[in-house]
Amino acid sequence: MKKEQLEKVQAEVSVWTYLQSLPPEKNNFKLKILMQEVADTFQIYSYENDDLKRKTTIYYHEETKEYKLLVTIGLTEFCAIEYISESLDKLEVILKERFDNLLGDISHFNRDHISSIIEDKAIMDWEYIDNLPKEIDGFKLFISPKEPVKIINGSYIIIDYCDFSKESNFIIYYNVFRDEFFGEARLHRIPEVTYEYDCSELKDLEALLAKNLQVTLHKIRERI
């Protein structure tokens, strides 16, 4: 960050009384005061649950000159657009209204909060779920279709095989707007799109997984 911008943000945060009122623990997430510059951001604080591998981080983004909230679920990170604010005062209002519910949603699966499109697609009741190995080539099943995770732009993670020690994984997404399943690998957190799993029906995804999943994960293993 530019020095003058960093100093401005630090000054704003230093008098933000809301920060002083935060409890050390919320919904089994532990508070961590960060106050650190990372690339073009200034990270203020986070609530983290190491056992669940889930985290939320409040930060300032120099590029857009906005305060934001970053959600981390396993190796997946995304900005929660509902929290984007031009000032700490506006962010505080949103945090007071929404943050407890957000922690609840990312820490405990709630089928009532899942899109009706996911329900209609029968992803959570897919018989093939029981055929998914708990571990393949050192990658452990972190997210299962039984408990899909909503991220951004209409996408849900329905399968996530992770090796956290290598910061590498393979994900199958479903996008409710495009009615499409698709895959993505991350090697040391660097994303690589694969087109081998593109389809619209569970029966087609089942065939593609049966044919390709073990090969895909073995190839990732060889590269990390």
C-alpha cells in the first residue's frame, strides 16, 4: 500500500471503538487482531476456527478504497459482497446485522439456507455420494455433496478433496445460474481450470467422476 493511504487507514482503525468491543470468541471462532499490511490490503482482524478450517477476515482494500470481509473455507477464499463498505461506520452497521449469522452459516450446515435449485437438483440426496472415497492419493474429502457450500456468483462447492499441507486441492462446483457442474484444481493455491467435468446432469457427473477423479488427483499429486 502507498504510505499515505496506509497511514490514513491505520488512523481510522485506531479510533474505531467497535474493534475494542469484540469478544475474544464468537460461535467457537477465536478473535485475532491482525493490524498488518499484506500486499495491497490492510488486515484488521479475523475470527478463526482452526478445527473447521474456516475464517473470516476484515480488511481494507487499497485498489477499491473499501473495507471488506474475506471468507476462508478450507483453501477457498472469497469476498462477501454484502459487507463491502466505503467507511468503517457503514461496515459496523452491516457487521452488527449480519456477522453472527454468517459465522453460523459457515460453521454449521443448514439445509434450510440452501437454494431451492440445489434441492431440485437433488445434489444432497445423490446416491453416488457414498461411492466417493474419503481419501484419494493423500487428498481428503473436505466438502461432500451432502453439505454443499455456497460461495459467490451462484456457485456451490459440492466436492472438495484437499491436501492442506501442500495447499492443494480439487473442487467440483455447481453453478445455479448456468445449471452447470465444473471442476477446478489448485496447486499450491494457484488455480487451474479443467474442462473434463463440465456437464449439467448428475448422472453425467457420476460417469465423469468414476472415469477421471482418481487420475485427476494422482496427476495433481505428481506435480506438488
